[in-house]
Amino acid sequence: MNTNLPSLDLYKANIELQLRITRLLQDAGREWLEAVQRSNEEGVSEATTEIEGLLNSANWQALTTLPGEAFWRLFQQRSGDVQALNQAAIERQAAFTAGLQQALENWQKAVTEAVGEVGALPQPFQDLLKQWGVAWTLPVRKDKAAVTKGGANRGN
């Protein structure tokens, strides 16, 4: 068994992968927090405007219809906000997934280059690298049957 593996290069590749994943998670969390905070601030601003309008109103007849009208208007606005947050979450998840895939591809490339400098790898390492290659080609395929078949094989 070849024991001349470039351990420093492998260690660096693993640390870089961990750092990239940590940054992706932090960015995703920060973006989600900012989106929720913006939505909350908009809701508070709208409610404040609504209350101030009620306090400044002199028409008591109009005030009696406001609770029902305000409820449905706010309900519709919040429903729209929830839909917008859901769409933003989907977009952020897609960006996170793309970033994670890129990080893993960079890691795989760095590991392959590091072990390629040594020469022939022992069979267990060769098998591991082959599995990584298969794992990244299945999700990217556009052929639905291939993805379904790959998913079925994973469950067995």
C-alpha cells in the first residue's frame, strides 16, 4: 500500500470544503433572517399607518366598518408576503445547492490532483473516488429514467 499520500494537500482540501460549506450556511441563514426581518418591518409599518389613520379619523360610521375591512386587507397582504417569502426561500435554496455542488466539485478536483501526484492509489481509494463521480453525475442528468433508477438503487 502506498503511504506517500500528500496528507497536507488533502487536509487543505478538506478544510477548504468545510470553510466553504460554513460560509454557504451562514450566508443562507443571514439572507433568510434579512427577508423575514424586512417582511416583519413592512407589517409593523402597515399596522402603524392603519392605527394612526384610525386615531385621526373623525367619521365614526367609517370606523365601524374598518375592523372587517382591515382584517381582509391585511389577510390578503400577509398571504402575498408568505408567497413572496416562499419564492425567496426556493431561490435561496437553489443558490445554496449550486454553491454546495460547486464546493464539492472543487474539493473532488483538489483531492484528485493531490492523490494524482503520488501515482497509483490503493484500490479502496480508487473505489471511493469512483463513487464520488457517480454521485455527482446522477443528479445532474436530464434523463428522468436515469435519475429515478439512481434513486431506486440508493434505497436498496
